Amino acid sequence: MLYSFRRCPYAMRARLGLLFAELQVELREITLKSKPPHMLAISPKGTVPVLKLPDGQVIEESREILEWALNQQDPSGLLTVDTAQAGRLIDRNDNEFKHWLDRYKYADLHPEMSQQEYRQNGEVFLQMLEERLADTPYLLGNKISIADIGIMPFVRQFAHVDRQTFYALPYPKLQQWLKNWLEHPVFLQAMTKFEPWQEGDEVVVFPEG
Ligand SMILES: N[C@@H](CCC(=O)N[C@@H](CS)C(=O)NCC(=O)O)C(=O)O
């Protein structure tokens, strides 16, 4: 069972992992303002995504959910890459890029630097992604890997702070990579809308069908 929040990039990462792994889960959409007591009971840190497995094990880090899903089955070969390198890219995303992304997005809450400076700090990571995409359509080569789906939701969030500014930056390969992702059927499926879950609701499965 997955507790998820549609707009959360970490939850998107988990949902993308489940979809590429072709796994189906019971989905409980939440709102961050009103987290279900059962979610907090199984994962007191109170962040989404949270995955509870049938054996009772709880996975409460998006990256671990992504890795767990693809380790169950990986029909598209997202792990058929240098996984250590993929891990380093996701580390940089989570530890470095996310820091600047949050400040860029909520610059008014962090007046120590200007929004432009936050954006430029975030662009160090984007520049590195652009270089990776110079010769291949995906971050680790010619096919989608765990790095692409682990990072894509965060680049999307960065772009959507100010789309006009993002698409005017000198990162044509990255812009195309993001555009392709935004139209990718698996991403569109990951963004299916669900009503917030309440105790007593009928089971919702993800993906549907
Ligand atoms: N390290 C966690 C971070 C998850 C996270 O921070 N999720 C945010 C939403 S995007 C959240 O649930 N925040 C709790 C809150 O805002 O109350 C992971 O990778 O799963």
C-alpha cells in the first residue's frame, strides 16, 4: 500500500518506479495538511511516499521505494546501467540540487540570497545534466534508467517555478529531455488524479485496471 501525494516529486519518483516495474499497489492519496493517522502510525516522520508491503515492512524513503520496485522486476531494464553512477546522480539531486530548488521556489522565505542566485546555484546541476545529455537521449545512455526517473520530477519542479525562464536557459538537451518526459505515457499515468483517501473508502489500485 502506497501513501502518496500527486504533486510531490519524491512521490512521483516512487510512482514512476512502480509503473516501470509493472507493479500494482493499493494507493492512498493524501494531503500534506491532513495526514491520515494510519500513515503517521506506520511512518512517524510524516513524509510521502510511504510504501507498506504485505509482509508488514515499511519503506519510507522514495529512493528505497524506487530501488525496491525495480529489484522486484525490471522489464524495461532501468537497472541495466552503471547503478553506482546512477546512485551518485540521484545523491547529487537529493543533497545538492533539491536544496537550491527549494530556495529558488520559495525565495521569499529565504531572503539571504536573491531568487536569481538560488536559480544559478541550482543550474550547476542542470549544466552537468546537459553535458550528460550531449550525446545520448537519457542521462546514462540510449535508454531510460533509474537515474532519469529518480531525477526527472525535480527538474520538472525547477522548470515549473518559472517556465519562461527555464526554457530560455542554454540547456537545449535538458529542455528536450524534460519535454519528452512530460509527454511520456508512463509519466502521464504517474500523474493520474485521485481524491484524498479517507478511512472507510473503497480500495483504489494504482495503476488502475
Ligand atoms: N527523503 C524523503 C523526502 C520526502 C518528502 O520530503 N516529501 C514531502 C512532500 S514532497 C513531505 O512529505 N513533506 C512533509 C510535509 O510537508 O508535511 C523521501 O525521499 O521520500
